[in-house]
Amino acid sequence: MLTFYNELHAQHRGRHEFFRGEQVPCFEKPERVDSVLGELGRRGLGRIVTPHGVPLMSLERVHTPRYLHFLRSAWNDWVALDPANAKKDAFPSVWPVRTLRSDIEPDNFAAKMGLYSMDSGTPLTAGTWTAAKTGADCAVNAAHALRLGERGTFVLSRPPGHHAGADFFGGYCFLNNAALAAQHLLDDGARKVAIIDIDYHHGNGTQSIFYHRDDVLFISIHADPRSEYPFYLGHADERGEGAGLGYNLNVPLAAGSSTQAWFSALETACIRIGSFAPDALVVSLGVDTFGGDPLSKFSLQSADYLKIGERLAWLNLPTAFIFEGGYAVKELGVNVVNVLEGYETAL
């Protein structure tokens, strides 16, 4: 397993977040990556390298230029409003919902930030762009390494990515690393790519990016959005549109679903991937399905993550694993690396 590590991830360090109406310490914090990095080192599971920087044009294959310009300049714009803002994280406060227009970018910073966001739980900090861009570099490098012959690669980075759409952030995510990896694989010669998202929360950003396309199969196994974030996407009747009809598969599970039900969903997903016959696989690897996760109502245990890696390995595809959610920091490293070790040792 070749791991691409974002050494700059800790530059994104939120002071707090708003979680269901309350101000709380950030669940998404640098210690998450530190836990995984330590476990990788302990087991010696392959090389750990830093990525080569990729041009902004690579990001524009997934994200809109207008949105990328906002992310690059947002912190400077925030501090320009008031020098005291340098000691505060930036949060949106208004959103263009329903009948409000989103085609015109406001001059007002708070309104501009709301235009490009989906929640008030994702702090934008002084180092957000640097951390997110380097994570995107990791994702593109990991995809390219598969095309050069690597069997498996891993993107160890934060902030995560699967909630970020083409022109919005949220759910702790700013740039969609899984989508960037999949798009690079296609640009690099793959005919078809499958993405499986096994995070507790639906990968709404990834779904929206590929929803009208038939060259990317997107599958997500997640908690029912009627009760769990992101709430407004992830239902079973979302199957794709236009050319993409039939290439989006959501498998929502009720909160509290059994481990047996979760693995049954995984088998359904793997069968669909097999019939799609992609050239490569991208895995949005969230382990907030763990029974001890503070944001989860599933019950997977550490040993189950070995089985997940083994089952994905039997698809026999070049695979890029992208680190997403998982907030039980103490067990996080073991759970993530169990997936990777299960994949590495299965075949």
C-alpha cells in the first residue's frame, strides 16, 4: 500500500463548530490523521510519501473556477473585514435557498460565504486552503500511481472531501478528493471508474458531481438521511439522471442497523460494481460506522474493518482509498489500517 500523506493537514484546525444548534469543540481535528499515521508506522504497511503539487487546472475538472477562487481568497477577505478576525474562524450565516438566486456572487463576505456552503458546522480557518489543496494533490497523485501500476494507494489527509460539491463546502469538506481521484483516473485513460462510499454519512458532494454521467458509478452505504446528515440527499430513489440514470446507487440504512445488515449492503454494492466492470475503484473510507464513534448509530467493531478490506480486494481492481470520516480518535488508526491491511493481505 502506497500512502500519500498530507503533511500540511494540521494547518486546518478549527476552534469550534456548530453541531445541531450548539457550539462544540470540533469533531474533525488533526489528531484524527495522527492516529492513522501512527498505526501505519507501527504495522509498516508500505511506503508513506508526500505528493507532488498539481496545477489548479486539475481541480477545475471537478470544482468550478468561481468556487476555487473563493476558497483561495476567503481567509484574506475575512481578515480584511477586521484584523481581529484573524483570531476567529469564519462561518456562514445566510444561504440562497429555494427561490433565492445563486447565479450572482454577492460582494458581502458573509453572503458570499453562504453562497458556497451548505451548513454552519464547517469552520474556515487560516490554513484551510493550504490543507485542502495539499489533500487534493494527494488524491490526484494516488490516482496517478494506480495508472502507473500500483495495486492499492491510500490518501491520508484532512479535511475530508465527500460532502463538498462542485461549488460548495460543508460537512467538514472543502475539496472532493474522491471525485478528484476518479476524474484523474478517467483523464489518465480509464474508461469507467466506480466509487464506493462507506462513510456513515452519505457522500452528497460526490453524488452531485457525477449524477448525470455514466462513466462513473457512485454507490453509497450510509445512515438514512431522514434522520442523519446530510439530510437532504442520499435516498434510495436517487438513481441518476440523463446519461447517469442507473449509475447512482444509494443504500440507506436505519440508524441502529445491525452489522449483518451493513455487510449485506456491502455485498449488494460489490455485486453492482462487478457488473459495472470498472477499470479502477475509489473508496471513500469513512470509519464513523464504528460502534464507538460519537457521531454514529451503527455498530461495526474493529475486526469488521479487516473484512471490509478483504471483500473490496476480491473485486480485483486497482483501488485508491480516500480517508473521510471517523471521530473515535483512540480507535481510528486501528480501524482505518485494518481496512488497508485486509485489502493488502486478501489476495
